[in-house]
Amino acid sequence: MVGRSESWLSQVERGIRSVDRLSVLIDIARVLKTDVETLSGHKMAYAPNGQPEVESLDEIRDALSAYPGLGLSEVRTSPLPEIEQLTTEVHRRYQAADYGAAASILPRLITSTEAVVEDSASRDLPAALGVQAQAYVAAAKLVTKVGDGQLAWIAADRAANAAMRAESPVLKAMAAYQVACAFLKMDRIEQAEHVAATTAENILDDSPAGISVQGALFLIGSVIAGRRSDRAEATERLRRAEYLADALGTDGNYGWTAFGPTNVAIHQVSAAAELGDAQQAISKAEALDTDGLPDGLKSRRAQVHIDTAWAYSQHREDAAVVINLMEAERVAPQALRYNVIVREMLRELLKRERRSATPGLRQLAKRAGVLH
């Protein structure tokens, strides 16, 4: 009745996984004819299930509503090389989990890309559209992480439109990846899976960027299958991503995908945690070496510790959960603060807190925004 599998519900009932979406809690409460606070065991004001918002998110919303081409705002056109540099900086900041800095750049970047496309002569238009698509991909990534799904979908849709006008298969696939992520953010699982799987199957570009984007689509597809508790499909998509990573042969960052053998291994940890295979997730995480990743990929490094913490939480090994979350915080503090599963884990830990076993828990929860 709430659109989830019996396997998923069984894991919730046995304490293997938590319900990490307010929308799902609301659906369950409606079906059971109760309220959310009865299900969650605490007032939502004490541990809000929504995400904290970064500064500049309102400005990003305004920028997405500006439409310089329609005469709704006046924006000075910046030179295309300057816009390219800003786009690169947003992607770089995002991958370093410096979400606040990335958000502060985006409002100007969004309006500038709209203006430069509007002002470009026909011979310059493909390059301008390419930069615009990349800028909107960056915006969609950030808003998916720290904002709301609807806003993320708008940015991803803009990226797709620019990519189609630019007639770039790789850019279209990058945009499709962000559309899938936005749908996933909104719990539109079927639409997310359709976009990711169909796009991954249809990519014919065998350049490093094409291979990387195809591999990234198979990885997000494995995450979606894990969300549905479909072990066979999650495993198959991970296998195909691993094949592509081997073909690529390096931990590259083509198309800002971070795709490569190490990122596939990170997703194997994530998939095991998502499926409730806690011991497998822990074993894979302990064998994982992230030194091969490019230096700036702090968010990917932090994700390993977050997933390991989630696996330990399924075994109720609270001290190990806190240690791994602290390590994730050391690597990338904002990656911790804006992760919904981290906040859910912290709330569960606080419910059964034994201060002698987890002395750093309360301060960690405060820094993550769960306690005030």
C-alpha cells in the first residue's frame, strides 16, 4: 500500500534499516491511520527529517526563475572562458564536499550561462550550450544534495535541454544521470530507474567520457535496485559498471563522474549496506583503498566511512558507527551534515545512547545539525 517491497518492510521491522524519508513515514502513517510522531518515537522538531539548507539556495531558486532570454531580468554577459572557469569551480567545490562555496557561485553562473547562450552567434552557440549544460548539471548535483527534489529536477531538465540543443551524446547522458538523481530524491523510483537504465543501455560513445558516464548510470541504477531490495539487478548493474571501469583502466574523473575502479568498489559497499548485507559491506570497506582517487574527491572518500557506519548501525555496534562518522566528518564535514542517512543514524544512536560507549556522539550530532 505504500509502494515498498515486503523485503524492505521486513528490514524496517527488524531494525536492519531505518525509514530515511519523511514522505515514506507520512505514507506509512496514513495507511496505519496514525501520526508520524507515533511511528518515529520522537517529535519531529527534536530531530527534523528535512535537510538543512545551505545559504544561497534562495538565490539559486531566483536565478532559475530569471530567464534573461525572456527579458525578465537584466544580466551582464560574461566572456565564455570566464563562465567555463566558474563552471569548473562549482564542480570542483561540489566534489570536495564544499557545498556552501559551490552554492554561492551558482546564482551568478546560472544567469550568466542563460545570457551568454542568448547572445551567442550561431557559430559560437554549440560551445555556449555545452557550457550551459555543464553548469546546469553542476546545479542539479548540488541541489539534489542540499535542496529539494523539485528544484533539482528543474536544473536537471535545463541541463538536458541544453545538451540536446548542443547535440552532444555525452552531455545528454550526464543530464539524464541528474534527472534520475532528482527523481530518486523525490522518491519517484520507477521514473528514476527508467531514465538511468534506458540511457545506460543506449550510450554508444566509447570515449573515456562516454564510458565514464555510462558506468556512472549503471552505478546509480544499482543504487535504485538496492532501494527496491532487488539484489539480482543491483548485482548485475554493479558487474557491468565494473566491466566498464576495467575498460577505462583508471580512477579518472571524466565528465565530473569520478568513475573508475575505486568508485565502483565504493558503490559495492553502498549496495551491500542498502541491501542490509552489513557484514559484506564492512568487509568490502575494510579492503577498500581510496588512495587512487583524484585528490579533490573528498565526498567519495567520506562516503566509504558513511556506508561503513550504516553497516555497523545495522549490527548496533554504536561505537564503530560513531568512529566512522567522525572519520567521514574529518574528511568532508559538509558531506556528513547534508546526508539524510547520517542524520537518521544519529537520531537512532541518541535514542539508545550510552555515554560511556559513545562519548563523542552528542557533539557530533550537534555539529551535524541533529541536536541544537
